[in-house]
Amino acid sequence: MRSQLSLLEYLIGQRGPRIHIRQFINWDKTIVIDNLFYVKPATIWEVARVIKAASMTGIHVRATGAGHTRSPLYPDEGHIMMDVRALKRHDGPDMELHRPNQVRPYYTVTAITGVYEYDLNDFLVKNGLSMLSQPLNVNETVGGMLALSTHGSTWNAPTWSGYVVEMRLMDARGRLRRFTIESHTELMKALMCNLGMMGIMYDITIQVNGTLIAKVQNQFIPLEDLFYNQTNLRETVTSHFLTEISWYPFNSVTPEEEEVFLHNNTVLDSWRVGRDLVWLRTIVLADSVPDGYTIKGPGFLPTGGSLSGGNITGILRGKATLAIAKELPSVSYHYLVDAFPTLNIPIHGSETSAAFVLNIDNQFSRPFRAFQFMTEKVERQIKTMGSSPLNAFLPRFLQNMDCLLCFGNNGIQQDDDSGRSMVIDFLAPPTQFGFYDTAADFVHKFRQEKIRPHWAKRHTDIPGIVDIIKETYGDNINKFTKLKFDSGIDRCGIFMNKYLMEIFGRPQNYFKWC
Ligand SMILES: Cc1cc2nc3c(=O)[nH]c(=O)nc-3n(C[C@H](O)[C@H](O)[C@H](O)COP(=O)(O)OP(=O)(O)OC[C@H]3O[C@@H](n4cnc5c(N)ncnc54)[C@H](O)[C@@H]3O)c2cc1C
């Protein structure tokens, strides 16, 4: 690598950017890349010089934002990681508001892709604007959220990918290209969730709404009333603007059951999974703030860093975690973008997440079956082994899109489809007993129902997952590859890595060099 470094430095030239060899560790420490070339360009010309040097040497280059992704979507060992967070726009501010016009009769915001969600939210609130869905975590970049289709849990709103109306990116030849939803309607279906395969995204323009006021409500209800009652489950999810369900297993353990467990690691038969409480966080939109309330900023879960909260390890953690969630006010009012986030996370976390996506049918029979399958599995492990395969079970809901690689995808249909998808997120430290086995059982149980992973979450530990992805996305994979090729953005595969080549194939030999 040292000799390649000299070559890259020579090709990039003295104007930079500087390039180093370094190690990379992602947020939850599940991805460690021992040696890669790291570069952090500040201008689009620096990006161009790196891409041209990469093309000439055949070294691949992939962008990175905050590094929160848990799947192998980073560069491979020995390739170039381009950290986009220092990039500045050359022809405008990093975030720019556009008023409605004849072509786009709605407000839009252009943001450079390295902008963090917390800065974007601040900008939106100051300008009286909203997005209709966002993730829990405000420390992610706009580029990372778009590339992997980061979701929230709004019933009638898409993932981040669904807001994009325009994008500028630098292609494999170092050309800055501009694509819009109006002129490149088909290609946009590939660009809006691109897994980092469509060049280095420079800035993106998203559609936004005017100010909305959100009433956030936190309730704690018995699991059996929601997970074992299909009608109530459907009514709850479809009647709110946003519904977030969080279950921390074994949280209803009584003092007597806890004492027995602490003495001999036995879970008494008196504990039943249906008795656990589920944290139900809902948002409805409000016309105004009632007397006695004021508009609050973002309200973060006081977890002290970990996702499911608390310092307790083992299955007694569920109870401690629930107690933390109960510290949140039962009702509060926010501007909508401030109502979404609940996590203000540390630089590295100790829990990982595996998340899988299923279509929601109008009767909610699939979510109901999925919840039952998981609660029974968790209950069985708790009762027989005194441990839980997961610390948290987090179902989320979203609207599907016309988007080739989005997991919320209009092209992936099931009977009586509601046009929505459900993401179920399992959280646990990566070494927790039963974590991957349970996730694998879940995937294989729903394989015939077009299950697919959330791209950003751990999924490559599931045996056969590449085949499952190919089965589920079917022809969308070929369509994506063809659009990529025809657009000329990357014919030589310079933005690919090994994992993506397993799914999308290698470029033909003729196009080995850009
Ligand atoms: C604590 C925590 C909570 C989370 N909560 C949610 C949630 O609620 N909902 C959800 O859906 N996800 C959630 N995620 C996952 C997260 O949304 C994704 O991993 C997202 O991609 C992270 O953004 P990032 O800036 O870290 O991107 P990175 O992880 O750095 O990059 C992600 C991908 O984007 C590509 N990319 C980034 N920038 C560019 C660019 N400029 N050009 C081309 N490609 C680019 C990269 O190549 C990579 O493939 C969570 C993750 C964590 C750690």
C-alpha cells in the first residue's frame, strides 16, 4: 500500500487533498477495515482529483458520512474512503432554500451531502419548514441517509429517498453531473437509493413542507393488547401520523421473580411475555399548542449513549430500559422535525442492529404474524435459558416508493398490499447469545413473503442473504445496473465493493478501467 500511496499522491498532485493510510471502525464496531486510503476533500475539485487518480490506478473509491452503517457498504481493504463531511458547495451555501416556482410548486432545500441531520433540522425549523419522516438519530449525514434509504415511522410518508427531486454527483470520470426528477424520471428511481454506487453525491435537493406542529405522546401498554390483538394493532398504527413501538423484553419482571432469577438464573412461570409493557410513542399533527404547553426542541431519550438504554446487562436490562423511557413527558409539543429524534448518541455504540422489512397487508395479518413469531421466540429463550436474543424489538412503518433499491418499494408487492412496509429492528450487542440465530430464523420464516434487509443494518451474517436479496428485488437489480451503465456514471465499477459485486455483478472486463 505504501507504494500505491506514493502513486496516488503523485496523481492527485500538490493541490491535494492529502491522502493517508488508516484503519476504519464503524459506529457499532462491527466493521473494521485495517488499511484503507482515507481522504477528506473540502472542494469538488479535490473530489475530482481523487476520482481521476483512483480511475487511473484501478483503486476503488467509496464515500462515507458519519459511518453509522452496520453492513459492508464501506470500501474494501486497500481502497479509498472519501469522507464527505468537510465538503463545501462551490456555488452556494451548504444549505439553500428555494421557494415554490412553476416547475416545482413546493419548497425545496438543497444540502451538501455531508450535512448532519441536526444542522438540517435547525435550518428547517428556522425557515418554518418540515420533513414528514426522519430517523431516531440526528447524527447522520444527508448523503448517508439518502444512499441507504433511512426511514422514520410515518404511516403516510416515505424514507429519505422519497424526498429527492434533484442531485448533483461526480461520476467515475470526474465530471460533475446534475439530475432532476423532471428530466431524469427513470434514472432518479436508481439514484434515490443507490448504496453509494452512483458516484460521489455532491448535493441533493429535497422537497419539504411548511411548518407543522406535532403532539408527541408516550404511553406504556401491555404487549398482549397490541401484539396479540390484530385489530388494535392495525387501528393504532393507521390512526396516527407516526407510530413507534418499542419492546424491551422481560420488562415486567416482578421483585419476587427478579430475586429468584438473581439467585438461580431461573425465570418463574408466572412471567409471561404478554404481560411486558410496550412503549408506544405516537405523533399526531396539531393546529396549535394548547394552553399550558410550549413548543419544545428535540427531546432525547436519556439513555446515556446505548440504544436500548441503561447500564444493566442480561435480561434485567429490559426493566431498566423501560424505566428510562418512562422519564419522558407523557405529552409534549414540538415542530415536527424536532419531534422525530429520540437518540443523541455517543461516537461509538455497544449495541448493533439487524433489521428486516416486510410488506404490510390491509388487514395487518403479516405484522401480526411477525410480532407473534418474534415474541414467542424471545419468550422461549428467556424461559429456557434465562437470556434474551435481543435487547429491543422496534417495528417501524413507512410508505413505499417508486424506487428500484428502496426496501419500501412499490415494485415489491404482496396480496392485499397496503402500499406500506414495516421495518423490524432487533437490537443487541453483536455477541449476544441467540441474536443472529433469531434474526436468521425470522428471515427464513418470511422468505416466501419477500423479506428484505434494511441495507444499513447487519444482515450479511444471515446465511443465504445475497440469494434472498436477489429473489426479492428480482428484475429491479438488472434495471438498476442498466440505468447505471447507460447513464455513464460508473461503467468500470470504481464505486463498487466486493459485497455489492456479489449482488450486482462485476463490470465487464472491457470496462475494467474507467
Ligand atoms: C444509533 C443509530 C440509529 C439509527 N436509526 C435509524 C433509523 O431510525 N432509521 C433508519 O433507517 N436508519 C437508522 N440508522 C441507520 C442510518 O440511518 C444509516 O446507516 C445511514 O446511512 C447513516 O448515515 P451516515 O452518515 O452514517 O452514512 P454512512 O454510514 O457513512 O454511509 C452510508 C452509505 O452511504 C453512502 N454515502 C454516504 N455519503 C455519500 C455520498 N456523498 N456519495 C455517495 N455515497 C454516499 C456510503 O457509501 C455508504 O454506502 C441508525 C444508525 C445508528 C447508528
